[in-house]
Amino acid sequence: MAGVLQDLTPREEGIAAVSRALAFPWAFGERTLPFEEAAGRRIMRPIIAPEDFPPYDRSTRDGYAVRSVDSHGATPANPVFLREAGEVVMGRLPTFALGSTECALIHTGGILPSGADAVVMTEDAEATKGWLEIRRAVQRMENVLSAGEEFRAGDVLLPAGRRLDFRTLGLLAMAGIGSVPLPDITVGIVSTGDEIVPAGTARLRPGQFRDVNSVLLASSLREEGYTSRFFGIAGDDRESLRSVLFRAMDECDVVLVSGESSVSMRDHSSSIMEELPAPGLLVRGILMSPGKPTLIAGMARERKLLFGLPGHPFSCFVSWYAVALPLLNAMIWGSAEGTWTSVHLPAAETIFAQAGVEEFTPGRIEKGRVVPLPVKSGFAGALTHAHGLCRLPASQETVRAGEEVELWLW
């Protein structure tokens, strides 16, 4: 209890305090996946280029490899004539070199023969009986990708923590990297509440609600590149919650327990976290809306991180996205930087907020402006059409129509 923040703490201060108390980053093992199976994952450590690319000077156009000095002065009215010395065969090193006033037919991607330092495009030349008429001069390395221009051996291709997608995976394929290192961690998910039933339940009895939170957390974790396991729905009694929570902690590195809507469940979660080995319960509430009743606990020696998230689906999502996710990234890589991509755009209409509290609301970009989307009950209607979360800092009470608002993009 000595390290617990008894009062509501600003979100960024809470993240920093937990990171310090638990001495992030922690050392984790890693596992590898073939790069073609790693889309959506985050890499454990930097990816280093094993070689120069391209390994040779290559043409970026169909045309003729030349010595640029031989093309100087060429115009449609005053063309330059060069002798054809051969053709560059695709996929092979040229077996000849260019001498003075010589050229060679080359295709896009072909390796420049020795002596050549530029490529004249096909449309700027005309070949006739072993001679090439050039109607446009070229500069040195024009229409050429030089050796090592994409990257050099030893360059950092991707930093640690970067999520892999079609852009980054193409780079790995280019570099000949067949597998990638991933953090070997698992996030456990626990839902709570006697009124909560599995998401696939067809008919609800009065007072029952389908388990939305486990679905949104698992899917968001997957999109962020993490592996998760669902440990089911715990009842409202303390022992039921304690049993499920401790099993999840035994089998996972991080545990997300949602359903802290009622006072009793919040008390159960906080009292269980207070029992944990040092430092135990660290944060008892975040100064933000929604997501105020967020709990954060950790065990330094055992290297476990736990979160108590609200039961309201939108509040649960905001707590996960704005607090748990950056701490998860910091736990592995030591920094929460890069967790979100944000833009600042004019608000399409006034967004009201409470002074002194950081607030979040879904937002949609329309015609270069951010349209706030109200969250009335759950979250599906608003988040389904949103492009991200509008963030209003505690120092900003209201954003008037036309004023800039920060939007965290999905």
C-alpha cells in the first residue's frame, strides 16, 4: 500500500509512476515467426540490414545504359550518336564494359555494365542498325538506383516495437530477412459480473448483458500485435474473482480484468491487488473521463502487470487504449512513444468538456474536420463510425467549432 496513489492521478503521471515503480523495461524472451506470418505483430528488437541493397547500380527505366559524359549536348535538333555494345540480360551481371561513345540496351532493374553511370529512357532515343540516336542529355546517375541507396549493411531497417504491415514486410523481403523476433508474452483477459453472459448468448434474460469487453480487448490486442487468452467471466463474489485472477496471473504476463462498474467489484479487485507482492496496487483511479476507475498493479520480482478496467464498454476501451496499451509497450521497450498516431484538425462543432479532467470522445473526419460522435450506452454505434479518439487535455474546458482538436487515429 505504500506505493499506491490514493487520489486520482493524471494519466501521463500515472503511466510514468508505474513505469518507474516497476523499473520498465523488463527483459522478456522472444520467439520468431516467418515474416509472411508476422503481419500485425510488433518486433522485439531492431531489424538490422544484413547487406547493401541494391548490391549493384540498377536501372529504374527501360532504355540504354550510357556514360553520361557521352550524352552531353544532346537535343532533338542536335542528337548524339552512340554505338550499341550489347544488351544487359536480366538477372545476370553484364559480361562487358562500356567504352567511350558506347551504350547498351537495358531493362528496368537491370545491372549497369562497368563504365555506365546513367540510363537514357527509350522514348528519348532511337536505335538503328547498331547505332543509337540520343535526343536528350542525361546527368550522372540519372534513372539509376545506386548500390546501397535503399539501405547499407548494418542500417536499422525497423526499430524495436515497430508493428509489421504491408510496408514493413516488403522491406524485410527486400532485405532477405526470413523471420522476425517477437516478444514472448501473453495478455490474459478476465470479465466480471453476475449480469454478464458470453457474447454468443442468443437470448438474454432481464438484467443480463453480453460480454462485449472481452471481445473488444482481444481484438484490439490482436491488432496491436499481442497474443491474448480469455479466462472467462468471474462472478461478483470476491473468491470467484480471486481464483480466476490468480490463475490468469500464473499463466500470463499481463492481465486485464474488466467490470469495475459496481462499488463491490471495484473493492474486490483493489483488495486483491493490495495483497500482491511488492509493489502491488499502484494506481487507484485516473483523472480522465471516461475511464476514471482504472486500477493498476504490478509485481516487480515476478514481472506481472495487472489492470482493473471499467465495465462500461466505451470506458473499458478508453482505459485500455489510453492507459494499459502505452504501459504494455513501455513494459517491453521502455517507452510508450509511438503508441498512437495523432493529428490536429478543426472541430466541425463545439466539443464540451469538464475543466481539470482529460476527456476522450470518438471522432470522425469529414471534409478535413473532426466530427465528435456521442456515446449514449455502449460503444458500438460511436466507435463503428469513428476514425479515432478526440483528446481534450485537462487544461482545455471546451473546443469551439473551428478550433483545433487532437485526434488519436486508430
